[in-house]
Amino acid sequence: MTFPLAPGAMIGILGGGQLGRMLSLAAARLGFDVTILTPEANAPAGRVSARTLQADYEDPAALDEMARTCAVVTFEFENVPAAAVAHLMKKGVAVAPAAQALAVSQDRLEEKRFANAAGIATVAFSAVDTVADLNAALARMGAPLLLKTRRGGYDGKGQVWVRRPEDAAAAFAEIGERPAIAEAPADFRRELAIIAARGRSGEIALYPLTESHHENGILRRTTAPARGADKALPEAERMAVSLLTALDYVGVMGIELFERDDGKLLLNEFAPRVHNTGHWTLDGCEVDQFEQHIRAVCGWPLGPTRASRGVEMINLLGEEVRAWPRYAAEPETRVWLYGKSEARPGRKMGHVNRMMRPES
Amino acid sequence: MTFPLAPGAMIGILGGGQLGRMLSLAAARLGFDVTILTPEANAPAGRVSARTLQADYEDPAALDEMARTCAVVTFEFENVPAAAVAHLMKKGVAVAPAAQALAVSQDRLEEKRFANAAGIATVAFSAVDTVADLNAALARMGAPLLLKTRRGGYDGKGQVWVRRPEDAAAAFAEIGERPAIAEAPADFRRELAIIAARGRSGEIALYPLTESHHENGILRRTTAPARGADKALPEAERMAVSLLTALDYVGVMGIELFERDDGKLLLNEFAPRVHNTGHWTLDGCEVDQFEQHIRAVCGWPLGPTRASRGVEMINLLGEEVRAWPRYAAEPETRVWLYGKSEARPGRKMGHVNRMMRPES
């Protein structure tokens, strides 16, 4: 494959949700076609793409067809089976981000080990494969600890607080006695996030630091740029650059950080893909995170990342999407809906970007 | 049909070119699905839409299927067969803009008569059905005159200058002896354009006045907003409001104007659709003309039309699209490519929006 990839080429995306949908819209602006691979019928991304292969992610025929027709393949979620990526790579397809970033991000223990090795601070943590491991972690780090499965789970699923040593066995049972990581509390005063991009020639572009507001493990709001973050910015940027460089990363990455009372930053986690904390860029930046990702994986030069205005991004979860008429009537609000028919509780149905007045 | 139309509904678009493509991208942002009807295989708009019906515009089965599945139908070009719209309306589909706007805009003679009746100035003109009519027009208005077929033709096709009375017969032959209109020269110093929108409740939103730069009848560049147009603005806005109101219009309309040396404005023509002179809004306004059109035809409130920055829009014609790497590398330039494979001379392959610095 020769980069930069010329318009007219087909880009493959593993995953058919809203991130794939917004990636596909960005690819279309730049003249690319998109093929979506998803097991889901009538997927949000498929309905705005040239082609949808409805199959399991490890389906050999679907992967072969993708390899035959796509110049580059990327993904919209980090739990893509490693076997699928290996299959594509064996067929000579350029997959970006590459397998190492996926492997590291799929395993919460490997993720923290990798970060620490790259000089990036995290909470204290310990591997937990047995109740005895968990007891040892409690003895060393004290309670409470946050017990998380090493793999799977998102939006707060697959994790449980261990508040007292005597709860260890029950907590380990609750996460299915799967390989896990026990984390010390972050004791953060707020959560920050930074969307980072790295191109095929190694150039890096960082969006402004933002503030995340979670409820029940799900992002509710992003304030962009984060206020009062001048001190945190250089360290956040250093962490992002270290992470992208250590992974020889290509594409957009969402990086979530804890800011502690003493101002110290810790890496919470990173996602090797476009990220909900970057949805504000759709209306706050000239080149949004989706176009930036397409540019990166296609070997195009990265675009500008400056915030042209302040934005408050608000997720519409479940039935909240029914408020669309109110948001549509607000002159300062841009509406993004994902084309999902069933508004299950907590499901991300859309988001709105509220432009802040320059003086605010 | 109940308006405002709820997200999840299917919008039908007649036509599969770049305007349909950008309408479809805008519809997707708002959570709508799109069905494209086009006779063309692998049409630019079809590749970003949920469904494509590849058939002639008057194909009864395709129109019936559109009527059965689409909550509202709109179009991306003004030469939609009247029979197709009549067929859809008979089946109870909401078609917007409505049949009258199409009928008036399809006939250059009717267009000018309608404009004059609505108090909007145009060049002097005369109906030409025979060479005798053309000779009479030359006797009354003098030479030169611009002879245009009443129907069909775009981007400068289907028209010829009659520079001397003795050329009348040859000129009429050149346009195929079809029903025509003879127009006096506009003697303009520049061409202006205004993108106007009217919603289902009658509210009107006007984008800033822009300056158009044509070559060989094809738009090359738009400067937005137009410079030194403070005096022209009120009259341009009055003309736009008169036209939209007289047509009881729903949707976005592209209105092209002549500005004469004495500052007087004349209507050149209008297109009952999104328009090339409005492509700058994609990067210069919070709500672009494509989203505005979707909002209007779906009965949503109209969005803001203020220019958030100045933009120079440059069309990429034919082989010019090969300059995409240069434009992609300019931080201040946004690239829009239409997914057309064959770069025929003069064919609109894409455009770029160059952001102007605030001080320029």
C-alpha cells in the first residue's frame, strides 16, 4: 500500500456503532468509500457506508473480502479479536492502529505496565489471578481497592470495589473469578481527557485538554477546553506524546487522566480509537477527531487541532434522546444522533455540542 | 405526515450526485436515514446512504417504493421530471420544495415572469418560439442578446450570444430551434449569490451575501461573505424573502444575482435546492446549507446562518482534483471530495474551503 492513500480507495472499519458512523461520514468528506464489518443487522455505521459485511469479526470469508477490497482497515472499538487483526495482516492489509496498541489496551494490567515502562504514572496496582493474590494486594496496598477484569467490560461494567479485606472472595466471585487487576483509589479531584493523533510519518497533533464528567461509569458531559488546566497541560501532553511514541501509534487515541488534589496527573486508561471525550471536536475544531483519524490511517498530513470555540458536549443516554426537539431549537446547539432505534437505559443515542459564548 | 419529523425517519432524495451526497451526510448527523433515487450506478450519494434505488426518475415501481418508505422526499437538481413529483404527491408523500418552485425554475421564461410579478428586477427579456420572435426581440431590445433554451441546460450549456441581427437564424438553429428566451445583457460588474432557507412554519433564514467567480459558465470560486456589499445586502435580502414567500417555499434555495455598475441588483436565476455557491457554509457556518435544507424539509426549526469566519470556496474541476495532496497539507484548508472516479474536463470533482484569517 502506498501512502498517502488517494481518494476513491476503500477504508475498512471493524465495528458498526456511532464511532464507525462518524468515521464513515468523515471518510466520505475526503472522497473515500467505507466498508463496515459488524455482526449487527442495520448497524448505525452501515447505513452511511458504501458496503456492510454482516458477519462475526473472526469470520474468515468476511475478513478475506475486506482484505481483497480495502486499502486500509481500522476499528471503532478496542475489543476487536486479535485473531481478526492477525488474519487481515497475514493477507497483507495495512491495519491501523497496529496490533500492539490493541493488545496493550485490551488488557488493563498490560496497559498500566506499559504506561509505567514508558514513564507515565498510574495508580498503584497489582495482578490478581486468585483470591490469594487479591488478599496479598489488600495487605500491601490496603483497602479499598478497585477490582477489574483484565479484559472486556466498558462504561463501568466488569469492576467492583473491594471495601474490606473480608470481601475479597465475594468480589473475586462477582467478576467471575477472571484474571484481574486490583487498583488503588486514584483520589482524583477531577477527570481530564486528551485526544491525541499520530500520523504515519510520526508527526503528532494534540487537541486541547478537556474535563470529563462521568456518572455510574458513563461519560455524561465534556467541557472543552478544560478550565484552569494550564498547569496540567504540559504533563498531559508529555504523557500523550510518550504513549503514542512508545506504541509507534498511527491514528487517534483517547487518553483519560486523573487529576489529583496536588495537581499530579495519572493515566486512567487509553482507547486506541476515536473517543466519546472527543465528540466536542465535531463542532469545536476545524478538523474533528474523526477526520483526523481518517487522515492518520490514510497517511495524510494531520490537520489543525486548535479549539475554535469552547464547547460543552452532553451525551444523550437512553430516553434522553427524546429531548431532540428542544436541542434542535437552540441556536447555539448542534445535534448529533446515531440512528439507533431502541433507546435502552444508558445506551448512547446521540450527543449535543453546545457552543459557549467567547466571553464565558 | 407529522412535522417536525422525528429522527429515524427515511428521507428520499431524487438525484445521486455530490449535492445529494452532502445532503445525505447532513441527514445522518441528525439521525435520519436516506434513500437515493438515481439512474446512475455507483452514484456518489448512494455510497453514503442507507438505500439506493437505481432506476429512472419516472420509474413507477421505484417511485412507489419511495412513497411507501420515505416520510418526505426532496431533490438535488431542478430538472426532476414534473411527472415524478406528481406521482409521489398522488401517493400522499410530502415533497419539498413543492411542485410550483420546480415548475417555475425549470422554465427560464416562467422564472423571470414570476420574479417580475413578485417585484424582483431581472434583465429585459422576450419569449422566442420562432426566428421571427427573435428578430422582433432584436428590433425591440437591440443586439447583443443572450438566447437560451427555456428548459434544460446548466453550467453555460444550451445558450448562445446573438451579436448581430443577421445571426438570428443561425443562433436559433444552434440551440435546436427549441422554445427559448432572449435576454438583454446584464452589464454587471460582478455576480453575487445568496443562500436562503424557509421552514415549514414560514420562518426565513438568510446566509450572508457572497461573490461568485464564474469561468465559461461554471462557478470557480466563491468569496464569502462578499466584500463591499453592505449597500447591496438589504435589496438582496428583500429579493430573497419575496421569492421564498411568493413560492410558499420550503427548503434551501440558491439565488444568483447580478450587481450592476450603478449598484442595482438583478435576479439572474434561482435554483430550488442546495447550491454550489453555498458550499462555503460547510466550514464557514455552524449550520451549513445541507443541514439547513434537511431541517427545513423535515419541519425542524432553522439553524443559525451567521458566518463564523470568512471562506474562499474553490471548485476542483476535472483533473484539478489531483491537487488534493497540496490542499490536504494546508492547515487553513478543508477538503471536500465527491467520490467520482472519472475526472472528465469541467466535471465538479470536489471543492476546498480556505479559511480566511480574521484580519483579512
